[in-house]
Amino acid sequence: LREELGGVYSVNASGEINRYPYEHVSVAVNFSCAPENVDGLIDAVFEEMDRLTEEGPQPEDLQKVKETQLRNRETQLKRNEFWRGVLAYIFKHELDPNIILTYEDRVKNLTAEVVQETARKHFDRKNYLRGVLFPEEDVAVGE
């Protein structure tokens, strides 16, 4: 969306696994763009989701994501907010705290096949929410 189409100012894609109040997975893609680009960029998001379900990630893209995840973890480990959040999550969901120690190996061992299968399982065009915020038409700059 940003690198190839140049249509967004910023973009964020994230996923979350929840057990409460019921077991479910959510995937969110958020971006800011000019109002006239909204529909085309949403179509591009769905095209990318389709590509991931049909072909899986490109090897170089998967490698970049893994490297980013590992660099981010290095930073997170130094922050109290990370430890507070991850430990609260672990105890809330009754997980083994030692899972923290296996993160690096799990990232390194992530395969394109696992990403593709996860995309097939959770990318669903029949069950999504589209929310778009447009600027007010009559608002002058600085008001």
C-alpha cells in the first residue's frame, strides 16, 4: 500500500488471538490516506489477502518480517511495559511463562506454509467490518 502504490501516509496490520469472552481471532488493517484513495486501497488490501491465501508470502517478505519481529523483541525485553503486559496475558490465559523463552525460535522457524494456512483459515471476506473516517466538508484549516 505504501511502497508499491504510494497511496497511504501510514499503514498498520495486526492480528490478535483472544480466548475471552469467546475464542476468536481478529485481523486489522488500518491506514490513513486521501479520501479519493479509500476504495482502491481497500481493494488492494483484499488483493494482498487473496495473494497470501493462494500463494503464501514471498520468501524475502517473510524474512523481513522475521527480522523485524526479532529486532522489536530485543527492544521490548528492556521495557517494563512489555513484561507487565506479557506476564498479565500469560497468567490470564493460564499459559506456561516459559513460552517467553521460546519466542526467538518460534519466529525463526516460521514458514511460508504456516503463514499461508493461517491466512486461509482467518481471512474471511464474509465477516469483516469496514470503517472509514472522512474529514468534514465545511471545516476550515485551523478550526
